[in-house]
Amino acid sequence: MDHVDRRATHDHELWESVAAAARNRVGQRQGRMIAEHGLSGDVQYHWSMDDGTIVWSRGGRDFLHGRITVIGSVDHVQRTWLWSWANDSLPSAALGDIADVRRHGEEHAFPLLVWPSFRADPTPVAQARIVAADVLAAEGLWFEPGDELDLHFAIHELRPA
């Protein structure tokens, strides 16, 4: 199914409550991820879309490994959000279970999760990435800012190096 079933009606109040509940759950997991794994202060990281991984280091020594799922990207020139499931240029290792987010949107008539792209206003982008992280049961979110493109990742399967 390419679009939300036209017979289903989008319930904006329901969407707002789902996004708020997801923000609470994901916020708690994000806080635990940062605190329990020491992801603040002088921390470096590198990620790879080719194998869907992220590694954090401090002082040149790796201390934490994880798996990434690219949730989506914001194009600064076009001012649009693009879901990773709609981006044919991404390697499959970086997509994880992102198709589950689209299915969730189809099942619950949440267009923001089903439209391949939408205007990248702050509220819908925040809601999309938070709800995606919640659907994916991610341990946290990671943001990679860029001059032309920002990337948004869900973090999974954290383990010490």
C-alpha cells in the first residue's frame, strides 16, 4: 500500500497523543543511553551506513559499539524530510526495520509516517523521528548535522567495545 487508506480518517488528536507518549518513552531511553554509556563530554564517534554500525571512542580508544537504523534526512536546500525507506541510495544494512514505521503509519492512518517526504518544519520532523524511534524500540537517537543534509539515526544493540 503506497498511501494511507483513503477510507481511514487521520485523527490529529490521536497523532498528537501518540507523539507525546513516544517523546516521553524515547526521552527516558535517550537519557539512560547517554548516562549509562558515558556519551557526554569528550566523546568521538564514527558511523558506517555500509554495515549499519556506530562506534564511540574517547582518547582514541573505542568504548561502545551499536547498530544504526537511518530514520530519515533533512535536505536544507529543498527544506524537506525524506524517510530512509523512500531513499533508494541507502544500503540495506542502514535501513534495519524502518519499513515497520511505514506499516505502523498505514495501520493507524498516520500520514506523516507514510508520505515518503514532507516539508521539514521542526514539529513534524521531531514527531516523525520520535515516533519512529519508539516503533523501532530504539535505545536512543543520534543526529548527524551537515551543511546540506542532516541525518537522523535510531541506535540499537549497544555493547561495550
